[in-house]
Amino acid sequence: MRGLAGTNAVLQRFPRLKDFLQLARLDRPIGIYLLLWPTMWALWVAAEGVPDLANLVIFSVGVVLMRSAGCVINDFADRKVDGHVKRTRNRPLVTGRIREKEALMYFAGMVLVAFILVLFTNTLTIQLSFAALLLASAYPFAKRHTHLPQVVLGAAFGWSIPMAFAAQSGVLGSTAWLIFLANLFWTVAYDTQYAMVDRDDDLKVGIKSTAILFGDMDNLIIGSLQVLTLVTLAMVGHQLALGFLYFLSLTAVAAFFVYQQWLTRRREREACFKAFLNNHWVGAIVFAGLVVSYW
């Protein structure tokens, strides 16, 4: 209670701080979790157990910074259309509480700090970081040119995987790319669930998404992507000779995927959003399976 009171006091003293926290979605950490869990998968596999403390700190802080920066550039790209979407019409850039120049400076500042952190790794990781910035910046604009922006997001969210392998082990083997592929399937699946929430509004304003592309086949294709996620993660477990507990974790993940399919069966907004949020537990369970297997 004391901590909450202190936070409220800070926000009252600096009222614009709340707007900047909202712009970076720091008040909604689900995106951080969905980016953090696969990064932790990669670090644990690359280290064959507990990774270096420096890499844990660099990638944990880097995940928060790059996810936040991605949210800022996304809102900048969507500032003209967010006002027409029920879920986004009160965002700070839409209402004018934050100016466009301020948002761009905010984005650049977070990217700069993230890059400084990467400088403490190695040459390969630094080289990979430029692709990470390109992917993070491309996603918001992909929605205007392709119905597959979720694939771009999957690549952006998954790029921390080869970076983590490069930082921890110095090499990129087939396992790194298998985990990247599993995360790509998973990200397209859960971000399609997220896009299902806004599908009606997106059709009105001309935003493209896999939810619109898949149409009535959305749940079937999401289910297929979830199966591909499980198969690819099982291939990782087989390649690394992980134990029974890892494969048990994949069984639990399969149960969560079935639950998500049940939630989205009627394509109701709140149910689709609940299914999207449920994916936090999917990432956490896979991570737990890896930790206990190496332990």
C-alpha cells in the first residue's frame, strides 16, 4: 500500500509521466512478458543452464526498452487512425497529450540506451542488433502494405533469440533458428488473436492484419500455427535430448492452446483479448520446462 501511494504521489507531481508510461505501454506489461520468455529460452539453451549474469541483465533491460520503443513507433505510425478504433482512441498521441516530436525523441532515446547495452556483448550480437531495429521499426508500417504484419512482428519479437545465442555462446547453430521458428509460429498465432479484437475497426480504417486475411478460417489457422509451435519446440527438445519434464511442459502448453481455442470460438472481443493474454503462461511454462530440464 505504501509503494502504491508513493507511485500515485509521483504521478500527481509529474502528470505527464503517466502519459509517457502509457505511450510505452509500461502500464500493460503483457508485451514485455511475450518478448522476455523466448529470450530467456534462448539464453538458457545457449548456456546449457544458467546464463551469464551480465547477459541476463542486458537482455532483460533490453527487452523492456525495445518493446517500449516498438510501442512508441507503432503509435506514431497509427496516430491518424487510432482515433477511429475503440480500443486506441484515448492514446496520448491521438489526444495530443504527447506531441509527435516528443514521441520520436522518446523512441530514439530508448533505442540508443538499448544499443549501448548491446555494446557490452560481442561483435556478432552488435551486428544482429541492426536487424532488430529495422524489424521493430518496420512492423507498424507493414500494416498498410500487407495482410501479414503479424509475421513481421513475429520476426521482430523473435530476433532477440539469435541475439541471445550470439551473446551467450558466440555462434548461431540450428537450435537457435528452430527456437526462432517456433516463436514465429507462436507470435503469429497470438497476435492474430489480438488482431481479432480490432478486426471490425481495422476494416473501417483500412488497417491490414492476418485476422482479416484469415477471415472465417482464423481459428483453424491459429490452431494449425499452435500445432506447428508445439512440433517445433518438440524438435528442439529432441535435438537437445531434454528430459521428460520438458515434454510434460509442452503437454501443458497444448492444454492452454485448446483453452484459447475455446475462448475464441465465438470471436467475441473480450474473449479474444483474454486468449491473447493467456499466452503469457505459455511462454512461462516452456521456460519452466527448460529450467528444470537443465537443472
